[in-house]
Amino acid sequence: MYAPVRLSGQGLVLREWSDADLPAMVELFDEPEIARRSPLASPFDLAAATAYLNMIRRTRAAGERLHLAITTDGQRPLGEVLLNLSRGSMGYAVGAAYRGQHLAVRAVQIMTDCAHEDLGLERVVLQIEPHNGPSIAVAEAAGFRPATDEPEQVEGKGRCYTLLTWEHHKP
């Protein structure tokens, strides 16, 4: 078993997901922009939320990934930030009703600090589509810069797309 992770700063509390969060997960992730930009199931219903939470717990127990709910009060989830512990790659999603509050920027900064300081990762990366202006703005505001990595071609949900790597190095 592992100790629960709870990170705080910049007016946010990042915490692990719980069974009580399943309805909030549906509210947050059953949304067209998240369906288009992420590998999450669509529609994202209660069954999808349950399967997702089970996957989160499996990958956390295996020491592979860390998925944290983004909250301002330690309670109500407003989105998610995740870290692949072996690759140092991060992802995030903020519910449509909560965008425009710089939640993603703050959550990415907190998780990046944790990755560098607590987990010892020298490099943390975001992979972003070239025309995803909001995610590029998050990356820039969080202190990430374009990397020299070759673009990655990905196929999913019936489409092919390119991901560019943005990086943040340990200070």
C-alpha cells in the first residue's frame, strides 16, 4: 500500500480521487473538448468513471502514474493533473465550468515542483498538439519551453494527430 498524496499551494489542493468523486468525474470529463483532446472514454458516464478510477488505482499501486484531483478546497474536484512517473510526462484537464481561472497552470506548476523536488525527476514534459492554443498557453505560463524532441504521431479515437513536446528541467 502507498501513502496518499496531497499537494497544496497557489490556492489549490491536489488530492487523490475517491469513490465519492465518481459523479464529479462524469460532470468534468463528459465534455466534447476533453473527449477530443484526451484518451478518456466518450461518452464519459458512471461506468466509464468507475473504470477510469480503477485504472488510476492500478497504475498508482504499480508506481506508474499519479492522478490527482484539482480542488480549491480539498473537496470538490474541478479537474485533474497526472504524472507518468517513469516517463516524466504530465497531462491535465479542467472541467468546462472551471476554465479561465488558471487552475491548469497552477496545478501543472505544483505537480512539476513535486516531480523535481520530491520524485527527483530531472525533466518533466507535456505533449501538446501544435494548434491547441489553450494548452500551449498553459505550458508557457507554467515555465515549460518547446523541446527539440521529434514530434510524435499518435492515432486514437479514429484520428491521427501530432504531439509536440514541451519540457521543464529541474532548476
